[in-house]
Amino acid sequence: QVQLVESGGGLVQPGGSLRLSCAASGFTFKDYGMSWYRQAPGKERELVASISSDSRVTTYGDSVKGRFTISRDNTENTIYLQMNSLKVEDTAVYYCRGFARWGRGTQVTVSS
């Protein structure tokens, strides 16, 4: 059974940082690219960042370039999203995606 479980969300002030994690199971994690998406209230789900199976290739949405970093640990079957210099507009539910599956999401709220 494929599972993607996000964690690390929460409430943070503008300018702060958070690190999200997504633990994967039920498939050969090291063979698949993985991604983070987010969905804000009233908006469509958008790609935040993606990473290739071997971590050699990463891509980012324009709104997060230079502030967010995606990484993965193939020994732990986990991907990460380091989010720095957070802005109010980063507030959203953040979803992990891999093996054509979605996690349930973790809420990130940026507010003073």
C-alpha cells in the first residue's frame, strides 16, 4: 500500500522558516521523482518544487525560487522542503506527490 505522509507544517511569522517532510512507503522510492505542491484557499493546486530520483535535477515554481529548497534521502524514503523567508502568500496546504499518489497534506500558515 502506497503511503505519503507529510509533517512539519505549522504557524510561522513572515520571514521565518519551516522544514516539511514527506515519508514514503509502499513503492521503490529511490526510483521515482518526487514533488511538493500547495493549494491556497480559493486557488488551484500549484507545483512548488520537484526532485529527480537521484537528486541531480530540481525545479522550482517561480514564486519560491531562491527561498525554498527541495531535497531527499533515499536511505530514509523521505523528501524535504526547506522553506525560508516565508511570506503571507505562502500560506497553503502543502502536499507531497510521488508514484502518482498524493499525501493528505500539511497546513502552513504564515501570519504575524
